[in-house]
Amino acid sequence: KTHGRWRYLILTPGSYLWTSPHGYHYLRDHTGTLDVSHDRHRRRHPRRHPPPAA
């Protein structure tokens, strides 16, 4: 991750927020890794067409 365009922010000692080159965010700490970008990307890519009427 450190050789690409990945960035990280130290939140607390041992807790990091990683940002991928595509804008995804991952929280990393002693319990593992959690993708925290899901809701952000859902809002960013809304459905272009409404569903057909029933």
C-alpha cells in the first residue's frame, strides 16, 4: 500500500484510516480492517433511471 497512491491518517496510536487511489476508505486497528466507504459511494452513484412503473 505504501508504494502506490494509498494514503493514511493516524486516528489514534494503532488506529489508521486508509484511503485507496479510488477514494475508498478503510479503518484499520487491532481488531482488523473495516470498509467505511460503503455509504459514501452509494450516495455518489445514484440510480440514473427510475424503476419502471408496475
